Amino acid sequence: KSYVPSNVQGKIWVTQDQVNYDSGWLNTTDSLGYLGAYFTPNCNYRVGLQYWKAGTYQDTCYKDVNSTLTLTTNIKGWLNNTIAYPNGEAYLSNQNVTIRGNITDECGLNISDATVSFRVIHDSFSAICEPALTEPQQAWYNCTWNISNNPSGWYSVEMNSSRELYNNASTIRNQVFFHEVEPVLTGEFVTPSSSYWGTTFTFKVNVTDDDDIVNVTLWHRKLPSTTWSYVASQICNDCINTTLTFTKTYWQADIGTWEWFFNASDAYGNKTNTSVQTLTVTKRPITFEYIAGNETNVSRIGNNITILTLQAKDAVSGSALGAGLTGGFWITTDGTNEGPKIAVTTTSGGYLNLSFDPGCSPLYEVGMQRWKGGLDESDYYYAGNSSQYLILYIYSALSNNVTFPNGESYGKGDVIQFIGEVKDDCGFVKGATVSFRAVQGANSYVPSPDPAQDLQNGTYNTTWNSAVGFLGWYNITMNSSKPYYNSSFVVKENAFFLGERPELANPQVTPKQEGWGYNFSFNVSFRDLEGDINNVSLW
């Protein structure tokens, strides 16, 4: 007894149902006399234990003989999972989702006794759907899962199955059902919240609506309007806390208070709004550029002017403003306090021009005065003034008048009072330096005090002791000066006469005592050095 040589033809037969053999798998022996075959079962073979045998078959040298051994093999099938339901439907939070799956093998046989599990998956989130139930309908299984408040968006389903004599199966189907929620808008804001016209305002909002397409729209309205106007919209796809940015530039016609909000709507018709918020579009500030009039001089006498000029500009753009804007100049009257506004209107190029002619009503005092200009509030600009005072100088002229003496006569040695007034084009002037002189020919006498006393009402006085003077008529000169004034000098001729007083001496009466009715005799010695006619009276 020995092994057959190579190339002996034979077959291997396998049962298909543990009883009936197939037609065999033909092959020839190898050099050691082994007969083998590659057995690939198909759907004609049942899974499980099957028998097989081998033998020579129609070989030219050997009779057909089969093995007598009881040989076995196990055939395993393949499970096929089919996730059938849901089929892309959308569910709201807290709704139940019923998941159904079907199992067959590779030959289409229904498998109703498999062990099955389902898992729902969304991004990194997953959950077991249990219990998995076997339905009365053959090969169908299901489970029910409550969405609760789990993440929104598309969910995949994983179905796992196992059965004895079958290879395990695992199937994942994407976008089986959709957890539908309203879009979520948070963190909305605008920057800046208040600014001048011409500013570009930036609006931002965070959007969340997983696995969904959201249309986010910005709306606004200018108070007191009740009608909302569309600004812009953006599409946000599969957004999770995604920041959208919108911009809007507001111009002159937009000055005022605006309300705004965001609206979002998704592919499933869900909508949400942010709260209504406000922004303010303001007028623009202005600045001024100095052009002319600083450190200038002007006389208050007659018609004299100095030209003051400023140019008004947009403080934001730096461009010159136009014509027709109302404004004015303010000039101090006493170096500190401003006088009334002197109204002017801008010319082309935004120029504010004033031909300033100081006068007495209101009274613009002489000396250094400060000035500034500004514009009234207009449709597009805030009111504004030049940032610092500029300077001008007002001049006038003094006018003197000696009011006393007025031709009176005085005796030598009398103290004679000199009184004078100082005026300018607007009235009495105090604070001047005033000097009087008593003048006779080439002789000039200085009174005391010198300068004269200022009575703070435009009147000045001083006195002169005439004991040092010569007899005769005197002129009085009056000289006045004060800063920012032209000085004044006047002469009052024959202002007073200085004479020698008559002299009486040795008065006597004779007799010194006598009865009534007696004629008394009175004598006195008299002398007048000037030789004037005098009247001597007895009292």
C-alpha cells in the first residue's frame, strides 16, 4: 500500500444540507499524493456543519474510489445590516426617534434571531439607543431614542449585529435624522455705539445652528420711525458659535438715534431675533484756523475797523466748511468779560470775517481786549468756538476841561483849588495821570499833590499855595495821559486873579464910654499897596 503518484484525478464532495452532496470539486494529486481543492461555498450551501469526502474520479489509471472517513467543515455566513428608518426626517428637541433596521445574510435570507445594537452619533457625541427590539416582521429590529436637549444637527446611526455561524456586521449610515432647533444668536454688539456721521459702525453676532444653513440679517430703523429697514445678510453654514461681522457707514442724513437687531432663519423655517439695541449717529465737531486779526490795533474814535478772520473746518476730515453757516465773534469789553455776540455768516471756504469798529454802546474799553469766533449748531455740525482767545488793542483820545477856578480873585497866600475833568469819546475817564500848573508869564507853579488826586469819576483836583506867587492874573494848564490814549493838554486863560489884600491897623473909638445919644468917633488905619479902590465898612 502506497500513496498514489501525482496528477491522479479526483474530486472532493461537500454536502449542501448535511445530506446531499454537491457535484464535487475537481483537482489532481500533488507529488505526495495529496488531493486538495479550494472550496468556496455559495448560497447553495447552508451555514453550519457540512460533511465532505474525497476520491479518485475518472482517472485513466485508477478506479473511482471514495474515502470512508467522516470528514466535516463549518460554513459561516455574512450578516447584512440595513438601516432603513428614519430617512432624513427632522425632529424637535425632546421628540422620540424610532430607528429601524433589517438583517439578511449574503444570500438574502432573513435573520430574525440576531443580537442587535444601535448607536446614534453626532460629531464627538454618541449614545446607545436601547433596548433594541425584534419586531414581529421577520428580520426587522428597532429601538427608540429621545432626542432630549442633545446637540442639534445631523445624526448618523451605527447598527451592529451578531449571530452564531455568522460573521458580525457593523454598518454606519450618515444623515439618518436631523435634530432641528432654532438658530441661536448671542453676543451681539456694535462698535462704536455712538459716533459722528461718516463713521463705519461694525456689528457682530455669534451664530450657532449645527449642520444647518442659517440666513442672518441685520435690520435697523431711525427713531421715531416704526418701519424696519434691511441692512445686509450673510449665510452661515454648519455654524457653531461662529462670529459674523457686518458693517454700515452712516452719513449726514442719518444723524439721530437708530435701533437695530439681528434676525436668523434656518433651512427648516425656524427663526430667532436678538434684542433691539441702539446706536447714535451724531453731528461732527468743528475746528477753527486763525487767519487774521491777532495783535491788531483799532481806534474807537470815528469809523475805524480792524478785520478779524477765522476759517471753520470739519474736525474729522479737516476740510473747510461752506458758506451760509451762522456764527459770530465775541470780544471782551473790559479785558475779561465778553460783550454781546456779533453775528456773522460764513463765506465760501468757511471763512468768518468781521470788520470790527469798537464803540460806546456796548462800551468797549480801551486797552487789550481778547476775541474769539465760533459757529452756531447747524444741521450737520455741533456749535463750536475757536479754542483760544486772540488779542486786539483799542485806542482813544483824552479831552481835558478845567472846571475851576473860573476867574475868581484870591489874596496872596490863599490856598487855591484846581479842578478838572477828563473825558474820552465815550464819557468820563478815571485812572488818568493829570497834572495842573499855575502859569503867569514865564513862571509856572506846581500844585500839590502832583499828579492831581483822582476822584474815580473823571474828576481830578489839586491845590496851590499862592504865597509863592506874584500878583496878577494866572492861566491854568491841564495835562492828562493814560495808556492806550492820545494825551490831552489844555490852557485855561485868566483862570484866577491873585492880589494883595487891603491892610487895616490900629482900630480906635473915641470916647470909649459915653451916654446914649452921643456921637462916637471910629478910626482905623488903611493901606492898599495896589492902589485899588476899596470899600471900608464899619460893622
